[in-house]
Amino acid sequence: MGGIEPYESALDAIPGAHPYPRSSRYHDAEIGVYRGDDGVEVRYVKRRLLPPLPRDEGDTAPHVVRSGERADQLGQRYFGDPGQWWRIADANPVMDPRELTEEPGRKIGIPLPGGGFGHG
């Protein structure tokens, strides 16, 4: 994972600085604005497309799911942040994080730093 400048993580704590923290899967998503007939604006996150899947095994490290593991635990183990489970979900790909670990013995891919999945 690349280093984050101290001021960047400090900005994450300021309400309104940007809608999602840098660690969020939605940080780089485009924000849209819908204006109703009454003139009220509603901001929303535009559709987020998944990054390209790994082209070969070299883009991910293998992990064999153990009984009782959860996606947030894998986020903590591999990225030091349980909220980074989404990077693993994107690399496999699954919509529901429970799909990653529901089957003990399943082999999943963990994205490598700089491998194009998320902010690594």
C-alpha cells in the first residue's frame, strides 16, 4: 500500500472535505446531483464499475478460506484495515462479502500492492 501524506488522512476527518475517506471503495466515484421539480438538490454516488479482473495469478496472492473466517478479518490481516475487505471482493469478484468466506477450503485471490485493485 502506498504511503498517505499526513494531511490527506487529516482531511478525511473534516466533514465536507470530500464525501468518502480515501480508504473507501467510493472515494474516487463521481458524485452526481439530481435537482427535483421543487429545486431541491440531492447528491448521489454515480455507478462504480469494478476494476478489470486479474489477468493472471501474478496479480493476486492465493488464500485458502478457513472455517469461521470473515471478509473483514481478511481485510485486517492483509491490509491492516478491516474496512478494506472490498478490495478482496473486487478482485474475486463478489457483491456480498460473505460470499468470499462462506465455503471453507475455497481459494480466493488477495490483490497485491500496486496490482490495480483499489488504492494499493
